[in-house]
Amino acid sequence: MSIHKLLSTASLIMTVSLITGCTSPSFPKLGVSGEEMSSVSNSSTGSNISSTSNISSDVASTQMTTLTEQATVESSEASTISEAASSASTEATVVKKDPYHGGDEPVPDGDLQLVFIGDSQFDNWRNSSTSISELVGTEMGALHYNLGVGGTCAAVNRTQTGSNTEEGNNDYSEANFTAICHMLKGDLSINDYPNSLSQEYEAVLDTIQPDKVDYYIIEYGYNDYYMGLDIYNENDPYDEHTYYGALNLGIKMLKEISPEAHFIICTPCYCRFYNGSGKDMGDAYNVSKGQGSLAYYADFALKLADNVGARKLDAISGTTFNLNSYTYKEYLEDHIHLGYKGRVVYAKALRRILLDDMGIYDSEGEGDINTMLSIADY
């Protein structure tokens, strides 16, 4: 009980005493003793009332003691509650950089770190806040690094030997997937690269700490298809002259430098092809450049994901999101590359896979993980 309540009680008792003609009880805590009040009463009403006053004084004194004790207890409780509230308030202001609470991502270091490696689907619209890496990273509050290079393949040309780390040389003609993996591994310098990359790209590459990477998100296929590069070597599943082998070899290298990292392999996107006159020549399923259709390359990307234990984003079949022969004009800005809305849907699909892989996807709130996303919803 507060001192204000205590004073209110005393005031009420005194008021009642005045109305009834009784002598006011003693309030030693307020600076008026019982004897002084009794003396005043004796001089005006006699010893009987004095006796009554003494009894009243004793009762009031007891009440006062009880009230004081209650006030002390309540004050102590209030202090405890206040301290607890203060502590809770302090804890609530602690902000963690990782929105998924530290232990949910593969490397629980306080940051969710995503590295995107691929061709122009990842490289396009860099630093516009609308590239795929930026859309995913921003929505997930993650550190995101874009190592996409437009026009590149996963595999190397048949005439190239690739990298020979024992002899310390290479003849890569472009920053293909295995070349980038060598750069991340540190056995291939960007300064020695035949076609030098931008200073910004070098800065991004140098910022990445492989042991802290949580996810490598890899997307290749269209340029491998367009260049007619081999898809698979039955005698060597790590042959970087093939689409499957280059992805397989690159992931093997990344696992060496990022043993805790997880992988997501993305297929090339569904697209359509037109000749120089603008005539529709077909789509990703029925036009070949010598080694098979684009969908055939995509099949090997999905097989590799299963073989290496990676998650996969199927962007060609129309099952992850409804990019198909009826909706491609809504998704694509030039019949091959994703437009803004297409990138938003693609990023949503990646976010869903990431959350599910971390075991924190809210299926009740967001629907089944396998439900096809529709561009009409964005």
C-alpha cells in the first residue's frame, strides 16, 4: 500500500471521529502522540472518554502498524516487479543480426549468409534492389553475395584444360563455375584471370568468408545449352568439360572450404526461342543446339542435386511456379531472362526452400511447401 493510501485512510478515520463526536485515535506515526490526544480529551469530556480514547488509540495504533507492514510488503513486491520489468525490457532490446535466432542456419554465427553463383539470371539488375540475390537477401535479413557473371557456363570448352593447381596455371577463358570455385578456394587469383572481372566483383569475392557461408545457391544451364557443351561423361562424373561434371566438381571444392554449408541447385528457366525474323521456333523442351534441349540439361541439374544431397529449385517444369508456354510473357522480359515480377516469384520460391531447409517454414501460415506459386499473386 502506498503512502497516499495510508494518508487517505487516516483522513477518513479523523473525519468519521469529528462527525460522531468521538475523540480522534492516536497516530504516533504522524507526529501526534496518544498521551497528547488523551490529555485534550480529559479536559473536555472526562475520564470515561479518556479511557475510550486510549482503547481507540491502541486499536488505531495496531491498524497503523498493520497498514505500515502491508505498505512495506507491497512496496517490496512493486520493487521486485519493477526490477523484473526492467530486466525484461533490457532483454527485449537485444537485437540479433540473424533473424532466425542463431542456431537455425547451418553455420550458427549470428548471420545468415547466402552466396549466389550463376549466369545472367543472377547477374542481371545487380545493385538495383531487384536482382534475385537482393530480393532474397533483403526479405530474409541475410548477408548476400552475388557472384553471378552474365554469359558464363558451368562447364569449360572442350579445347580448354581448365585449372591445374599442381602446376599453378589455368586456361579458363571465362569466369565459369569451376573457375569461381577455385577463386573462392584461393588457388586461382582474380588478378591472373584472362578476362579480368570488375573491381566490384573482386570486392564481393574478397568479402566472403567460406567457413561462414550458410548456403551456396547455384544456377547455370542456358549458356551451356546454347554453346552446345557436353552434358555428362559416364567415365568421369567430375569432368568439368561437361555440365553435370562441372557442377559436381565445383560443389566438391566448395564443400572443402565450407564444410557446414548447404546447397541449392537451380535449373535454367523455361524460355522460348525466336529466329531472326521473330518467328517462334519452340520452347525449352523441343529446341536443341546439338546435345539436347534445355530441359534435358535441367534434368541433369536435378539429378545432381539428388546425388549430392542439395535442395533444388525447378524453374523449368512449371511446378515450382507457373512459368510455362501460357505465362512466359508475364515472367520473362526478353523470352529468356526473368522480368521484375518473375524475379519476385523466383525469390519467393528460394525463400521458401531456405526456410524449409532450416526447419522453420510455416506451412500452416504459408501453405504446403510444394504448392505451386503463381505470378498472379504478385
